[in-house]
Amino acid sequence: MQSNEFIKGTIRTIILRLLAQQKQMYGYEITQRVAQLSQDEIKLTYGALYPTLYKLEAEGLLVTTTEIVDNRARKYYALTPEGKKLAKVKVSELQRFTEILSAILTDAPKTKMTLKWQS
Amino acid sequence: MQSNEFIKGTIRTIILRLLAQQKQMYGYEITQRVAQLSQDEIKLTYGALYPTLYKLEAEGLLVTTTEIVDNRARKYYALTPEGKKLAKVKVSELQRFTEILSAILTDAPKTKMTLKWQS
DNA sequence: CTACTATATTTAAGAAAATTATATATATCA
DNA sequence: TGATATATATAATTTTCTTAAATATAGTAG
């Protein structure tokens, strides 16, 4: 995939999903995990990631704790109870959406049927 | 799905796909087809659809022909040769993207393994 | 004959989201 | 010393979509 166009609209839900699964992660780790799970085909850029994390935090869906590891600050994000609830809802919605998309992408063209009666 | 958030970024490709399959369609028909294929779960709004069609046309990926049906104008859109090429590329990219998304959404949490040696 | 629903396209204003680029800072390796 | 990896932050711009409104015809219910 040369561009990341399809990730639009799914970033929030991807983040919620990863955090629902991992208990806590820091920003950089999230980008690496997405790269890993996608075989480097999807890049979650920092310019998209961090503003989304701040927004989720501002909405009370995430809480942060900062740890110093190797002299560098790491900000861990974890879901709040409301965040966990929303994660479940959004993940199942996105799953359903991927099913619909698959259906659209693989739907067979409409064919015209002709019956031929043999005498 | 109460919101259409996930469709962002996929509209162009959905349109290209439908046109690759149907030879020609008009705008209203495209919205109806998306509704039908998604069991009314995805609404392709006119405000999103038409500007996208105009853009695709301006890029030389679509051509239009207008027909009058029941006194009402219908503008049919069809892929140009370049549109057909792009449709193939984008559809396979989006298919790949849905696979990756599924992987992210269903990926099992990392578990810690403990080996226990029996004496 | 009136209102409502369905068909059909167009477009403007505003909001939301992401891209791109830059800045800052430490650690590690060659 | 320079390059690469780790780590966060944020501003400017662009793209894209939502929401809303305008226009117009056909068919149906009352």
C-alpha cells in the first residue's frame, strides 16, 4: 500500500482495540505494533496518533501514567472503564464494517439469466 | 452502525469497484446499491458522493453520459481505461487492508508462557 | 388537489481528521 | 562524529466528510 488512505476513520478504534488487549501501551509502541501486525503495510504516523490519544484522554476514555525508562519519559495509556465499554462497541462495529466492505469488494456482477426451452 | 465514520477514505474505492462491475451507474443508483449491499448499514450521502464523482471525472478516471428517463435527467458514470486500471489496484489494496484490519481486531493478546518441569 | 414519498442532482458552509513537517532529547552503534 | 532508533509534541495546511439546503419531476394516499 503506497498510501495510508484507508486507515482514515479507523485510527481511534485501532487504538482502543490495542489498548483493550494490552492493558497499557505508550505511543511509540502503538505505532510499532500496528506496523508489526500489518507487516509494515500500515504506518500510524505520530501526527495522527498523538492528537488522537489526547482526544481520547480528554474524553475520559484513557488515563496516562508516565514512567522514566533509560532516562527517557514514556507515557503509558490505559483504558478507563468507559474506554473499555467503548472499545467493545467500536471493535464490533468495525468488524461488521470490514465484512460489509468485503461483500462490496467481492460481490459478483449482476448477470442476466436466459432460459432456453428445448422442445 | 449509528455513524458512518469508517467509510472515510474508502468512498473513492467503493465507487471505482461498483463501476468496474456494472459498466455504468448514476449517482442515486450508487447510493442505493451501497445501501443494499450493506443491508442499510452504510449510507453513502450525496454530499460525499457527488463531489467524489466530480473529482474522479476531473482526474480522467470517469466519463459521463446524460440520459433523460421519465423526464428526469440521469447522469451515468463509466470508467475510462485509466479508471479501470486504478479500480483494480485500489480494490486489491482495500481488500488487503480489510485483511490487516481483521488481523488487528481479532489478534489474540500476548500471553506469557510458563514451562513447568516435572521431576 | 394536496401532501407526502421516491427519484435525481447540485453545491455551500463548516467541522473533523489526517498529512506533512518540524522541534526536542536521549541511547546506541559504527 | 554521524547515523539510526527511541520517544513525545505540535503547528500549518490540506483533504475529506457532514450537514443542510435548493431545485425539480413522478407517483401515490388521503
